[in-house]
Amino acid sequence: MKDLFLPLKVSATGLEAQKIRLNTIASNLANINSTRTPEGGPYRRKDVVFMSYIYDSTSHGVDIKEIIEDKRPFRVVFDPSHPDADKDGYVKYPNVNPMEEMVNLISASRAYEANLTMINSYKDMFLRTLDLLKI
């Protein structure tokens, strides 16, 4: 007999993956002006890499393969009064684009909502089936 809760497990993996993606996006937005990090230099944008895996021969789940740093160059601004300015008066700011992050935020939110809707729909169908079996 197949696992009756497999669809819930699959959607739960999607919820968890999108939650991590949302947290990563929030971190990027929170550090949009961080010119100094413990590692040294400005904050570097992070991105989530997903990986699918198979529960059985037909059902797939999703997991986080890794969180990578974006290698695009930093934004450079002339501001000689900034404490992190170099000898020429330029400051390196994080390579975070707020518009890109907002698009990613909307995408991750929609994916999270889709997984949540699937879980709620499956739960409702399961409860209706149990009600039918009571008769």
C-alpha cells in the first residue's frame, strides 16, 4: 500500500525549502548597506540552490543543495567621508539589487503559498474521505 501521507511530505519539503529561500532573501535585503562584515569587506549577496530527490519511483521532494555567494562585482560609490572608503574615496557596497530581491521574494512567497494550498486541499480531501467511511 502506498503511503497516504506522501503528498503531504512532498509539499512539506517545498515549504521548508521556500522558507530557507525567504530567509536568505530577507538577509540580503537586511544587509543591503553593510560595507563591513566579520569576514572582511562588504556583504556578498547569497542565493539558494535547490536539489530534487525521489521518495519512491514516482514522488519527488526538494531540498537545499547549498547556499552560494553571488560572484557579481560590488557596487562602488564615491563617498570620501565614509569610514570604509578606500584611498581614492570609493566605498564598496554589497552586490544586492533591491528590485531583484523583491521579485525573488514574490516568487518564493507564491511557491510557499502553493505548497500550503496543496497541503490544505489534501487534508480536506482526506477528512472528507474519512467522513464517507463513517457511513
